[in-house]
Amino acid sequence: MSEFNEIINSSKPTLVDFYADWCGPCKVMSPIIEQTKNSLGDEATVLKINIDNNTEVARKYQIRSIPTLLIFKEGEVVWRQSGVPQKE
């Protein structure tokens, strides 16, 4: 959890994909997240957090449906989306 907090508290934006291995829509999101990560390069950090393995983080950010994407900037959530959004 401390490494996660260190990353999201950075001035660099951080996109976090909360997912689970058993989640069908999450599997659809996986290549979109990879493409996004590749297109952003060093402009942002992209993390995937498995909610089954990281229940404390999922609970802290009230992840109730997956996939859920959060964008953090300096520790604050600046954007949130549940479900499979358009790549843009």
C-alpha cells in the first residue's frame, strides 16, 4: 500500500485500472489499457490493481463495480469511470 500511495502522490498523473481476473469486461479493457499505456509513454503512470489481491486499496477507493478506472494527480482522484469507456 505504501508503494501505491507513493505512486499516486506523484505530480505525474496516474491511471489506475481496478480489475479482477474473472471479470469479462475487464478482459475487454486489458488491451485498451495497454494501448493507452504505450501511447502515454512517460507522461503518466498506468497501474492495474487486482481487487481480489488488494482488497484494502479497493475498499479505500470504494470500488463497487469493475472495471473501474481512476486518474490520480498529487494523491487526489481527478477522474473516475466504471465500466468499459471508449478509448478516447
